[in-house]
Amino acid sequence: MNFPEIPPIKFLESVDSTNSYLLNRAGTLTSYWAVATENQTAGRGRLGRSWESPLGSGVAVSIALPLFSRAPSVGIYSLLVGSAILDFVREEGLVNAHVKWPNDVLVGDRKLAGILCEMASSPFVIAGVGVNLFHDNLQLPHLGATSFDQEGKEVGESRGFVVRMVETVRDRWTSAANNRESWSDYLSPKIGTIGQKVKVVESKDNAWEGTAEGIDDEGHLLVRSFRDDVVRTVVAADVLHLRQ
Ligand code: BT5
């Protein structure tokens, strides 16, 4: 099938990681160049973790997004991609989806999509997005996973889904490039973690609880600790939403 999008989206039968594919071609990228597959064999998550998207379970997509002239931190870029994907999955019918800081799109407390933003050696952020479309326990052995199918939403054939997703990200990216508000004001309404009671897991031996009050202009999460009522800046940690 031929998609007249400019630039075209390259659909691969199979690839180790769509992010690696674009990072390895950093010198030849143009804005909004995108690559997608239904069969990613070595998908990467944050902090050396993996993202599983075997054939039949969903799509893996990476997009080369141009850096802004008023360049924010990679944390802000990552939240911008998360909020664009949130808009997209809501448009596709999952109106209850929300963003869990820093990079998950959840429905309830189950993960529908994961995002990994990496800086290329050329002036692009490589935005990698994995979205679960169909899912049974053999394909995605994660208790915490969900998919469009599991949430009762039809998305049609996956290439069309990818085209709509890339178009939404491109649209939101050009709007964000012209933002003159603080990044915190711009993004906070999109982040479901804000206002939640959370557990912050900094390491195996260091976890604490508090209320997420906002983000700063670097995209770090601001959490008021239950223990001493002090607001701490969370730079890199896993954050779990506690049941209210
Ligand atoms: C992420 O990392 O969620 C970022 C995932 C980014 C994947 C995309 S796919 C296209 C592009 N190419 C790549 O190579 N990567 C990007 P993190 O927050 O670290 O979460 C990883 C954790 O999510 C794993 O340790 C599992 O517990 C869980 N997980 C893995 N696969 C999952 C899936 N399909 N659905 C739900 N949870 C999953």
C-alpha cells in the first residue's frame, strides 16, 4: 500500500529497535522521518530495560523530531511526546488514558504505550513509541500491560494507525515549537501523575511516598514527601501511583 505522506514512513518487516535504526542513520535524517514495524525484536526501554512488541502485539515507531530553537531538556521533549501520544490515543477512543511521569501512557493503572526519547548526534530527538494493539498473556507477559483490543477499541489496520499517530505527533510538535509559556504550565495539564499520591522508587533500597505537586521547567517531578512535608525534585526514578 502506498502512503503519500511527506516524508514517507518507512515500514520494516522486522527490526531490532526502531530507535537504533534512526540513531544509526543520524547523519541522513530529515525532520519527521519515521520508521515503524509490527515486529521489533530487541526493543529498548529506559535504564537498560526492554520493551516487548513481538509480531501481532502492536507497533513500534520512531520519529526524528527537530530540536526547538528554545531548546528544552530531554525530559521536556520526552513529556511533549507523551502528551502528543496521549492526545492521539484519546482521539482513537481511549478517553480515559493518562500520562504517568515520566514516559508511560496508561489506561487505569495498566500500560498501553511506552516512550523512549534519545538525542541523535544530529539536531533531532529520536522519539520512540511502542503501543500495544492486541495482547494476550503469551505475547505480553506483563500483568501491568493493556492494549487497544483489551480496552475494547478497534483501531483498524496498523499501518493506518501509525500514519495517524505520526501526523498527530508532527502537529503537536510544531505547536510546541512556538510555545511561549513556561514548559511547566504548558505540560502540567497533560500529566496524570500531578495531584496523585505516589511512591518514588529511587533504587532497590530507597523508596518513599508523597504527593506529586507539579513539574519544573526541566521536566523533573516535584513531590511533597509524607515523611517531612518537604518538596523534593525527582530527576530519574520509577514512580508508582498509589490507590487514592
Ligand atoms: C519504556 O521504558 O516504557 C519505553 C519503551 C519504548 C519502546 C519504544 S518502541 C519504539 C522504540 N524503539 C525502541 O527500541 N524503543 C522505543 P520503561 O519505562 O523502562 O519501561 C520498560 C518496562 O515496561 C519493562 O521493564 C516491562 O516491565 C514493561 N514492558 C515491556 N514491554 C511492555 C509492553 N509491551 N507493554 C507494557 N509493558 C511493557
